[in-house]
Amino acid sequence: MRGYKAGKGLKTVYRPPVPLVFFSLIFGFFCFLVFWFFAAPETGGESLAVLTVDENIPDRFAGDLIIGAGFNDFYSESGTKVYMDDFGQWKVFYLDEFAGSVKPFDPRDSGYAVKLRSFFVNENGRHYFIHLGETANYSRVEKTIAGAMGSIPYSMEILGPVNPYLFWFMLQFAAALCALIVSGEKTRFVLFMPVILAFSWAAVPGIILAGILAGFYEMLGQPLKELFSREPYGSFKERFSPYKKTLIWILVLFILYIFLAIILNIHLIPAFTGLLCFIAMIIISFAWKKKAARKSAKSGRGLFSPVIILHFRQKSVIFPKSMAIFAIMALLGTFLLFIPGLSSYFIRTEKKDFPNLPSAAEYYEYMTFQSLFSYLPLGVLTGGYLSYYLGEDGLIAGSVNLQNDFGSEIPVFPLERLVNFLLNYQDNTVDKPDDFLKEWFSVALILLLFIPQFIFLGIMAKDSGKNRKFSLSRANRIAA
């Protein structure tokens, strides 16, 4: 558990035992699953899943499976309405029933329904377009669809913004590695790496919260050493009196963690799971150390126990550098997504072409034909039936066009939302600075904590330089 490193004097090296490494991996894996299920990847923009099955599979059968999986907002052949004139009123057919309900020689059938069906069912298969909303968890969607389809072969593609998990994992790993380098207890910090890396599922907010936890760990280290020391010395109040300010700032970081989790829209379940696992890992590591110390004492290999010979002095609060490292890395991540090539590679779906994509113009042209069908001669779309009137001599004097009353307004294009998304989804996934305002505010809030510390260190360095200059000048005078 503890070894010695050769060099200028002996330096103790903490070596975590195997059980602690096991606990570390278990906590990390558990956090990974919770974040994966609840917190990632939230896209921040509307998404669409295009599910394709064999065209021979009945549309309503596969549609029922999709509904059973919890997806009710989708477009399919059996869910698309086709309107036809019925003597001045609208008669509604569902697209999958149209061919069996309308005779081939029906003059009202202009071929629009056949073309519309070719959008949903074509040589590529039968398509279902499932709207996923603005905070879709793609991994959960894929898992749910796979469970719903069972043994039915299918393919699925998700269109819209994508959370680049590998990109965020690399940034999180880089931040954790830098924090490890500046950590006071590097080997012990490694135990918390699995939990920290699990936060990468939550992208920028995850990096920010992990930074708070890293600072939480660094500031909590000294008070916990006092709490878990092998041989208590002094009263409890005396031992912790030097850490009053530190404990207050630990409480502030705890509140800040909860506050940022809320404003960054991270689900509270993974946020608290990560916090509890982190704290549990800290307590277990120190408790294990105390247990090992007691075991060593019983075996006759006593360890050094401090004895109080001076009055306790108030410890100054120094914010860990690891917090600033995570904050800067989160800031870097948001700016990298604005680099044109990098941004399009990581978070935008490539534009796709869909055969026979229906248009609003075609729909309204067809509906105009249907609305006029009962009021015009067959095959005529202009003019209309004439109303003749008689003159004073009782003979026909002229005619006027009849005023057509279509009975009801033309319904709105039912596929308008879907078509607009397919035409514009690539443009809608372009990140804007406003999308990251909450992240930038959170980073600024963390970095503001370091301003008083930087000022204090600057003053101390300046005073130290003056004292050193004074000492050198005095030494030179004495030497002279």
C-alpha cells in the first residue's frame, strides 16, 4: 500500500491495494451506465430516426411494434391521410388502404396517392420516420428499437445533431490527465479517474461537473487525513479548527455542483450518482488506509503519529488547479465546435437524398383539383357550370358562372413538419453561440473563484522578490 521512491531522500509512494482498484472500476462502470441511460447524448436539436424494414412486412404490424416501444410521433404509410372529394365534402382514406378502397377508373384519382406511397415504400424498403424531439438519447433509442423489432431485420439511421461522445471523452481524459499531473497525491487520484471519465457522456456540462468534483476531492483531502488519522491527537474541535474556511468552501462547492447541474440541464439522477460515487470512493480510500494502519500497528510495525507541540494555525484556502483545468478544457471544447471542418465532422449529419420526397406544392395542387371536382365539368379545372338568365322577352339573355361553395377549407399539408425537417435539418444543426451560453456562464463562474487567489499569489510573489532583493543587498554590504 505504501512504498518508497529513491532519489533525494526517501519519498513515500501511495500504492492503492487491489480491492480499492476494484471498487474504483465498479463505481466508474456504474456511473458510466447511469450517465449513458439518463444524460447522454442529448442533442440540443430536433432529431429524426428513419427506420427501414422489408416492404413485404405489413405496415400496421411494424407500426404497432414502434408504438409498443413508446414512440407515438412518427410518419408511415398507414398513418398518412389522403383526402378525396365526396360530393362537396372530404372523404378520408389512409394511404395503405387507398388502393383497395378506390377503383382504378375513378376519375378523382389523379395519381397523387401512388406517388405519395412511393415515398414510404420503394425499392429501398418500407420506411418509418420517427420524431425524437430535442433531447434524444440515441443509444437508448437504438436499444429500444432493437428490442421492439426482435427478429425482424431492419436498418435505422438517425438524422440531426449528434453528440460526439469520443470527442468529449478525449477532452475529459485530457483534463483528467492534466489534473493528475498537478495533483498532490497522484496515485490516489488515479482511483477517481473511472468516475471522472463517466461524466464525459454529458459533454461540456459533464466536464464542468467533473472539475467541481476534482476540486472537491483536493480540498477534502487534508480534513479527511485528520479524520482518519491512526492516532487522534488533540480534541476534535482543535484538530479541525485550522480547516474552518476549507470546510466552508467545500460546502460552497457542493452547492455549486447542484446549482450547475440544474442550470446545465443534467438529469439529477446521474448528477447525484456521480457525486455519491465520488464521495464514497474518497471515504473508502481513507478508511482503508486507517484499517491498514491499525493492522500494521498490531503487527508491531508502528507508523508515525503526530504529536501537537505548537498551536493549531488556520489553514489558508487555495483552490485546486484541477478545477481551472477542467473549466478551461470545457471552454476549449465549445470553441472547437465552431471550427468549420471539425464541427461538421463531429456534430452534423451529412445531407441525405430521399426519393419521391413529397412537396407542399404538389399537395395543394391535388387538393385544389379535389375541391373543384364536384363543381366543374369532368376534366375541366377552370371556368365552371353556367347559370343562364332570361331577358324581358322571355328568351335566354346571357349566363354567369356559378359561385362554387367547397363546403370546407383545404386541410393543412399533413407531412409539412416531416418535409421541412428533411429539407432543412442540416442547417438546423449548425451550432450558434447562444447554444453554449449556460456552459460559458458556468466556466466563468468557476474561473472567478481563482481571481482573488491569483491576486494574492501575485502580491506574495512580489513581496518575496522584494525581500530576496533586500537580503542580497544586505549580504553584499556585509561581505564588503
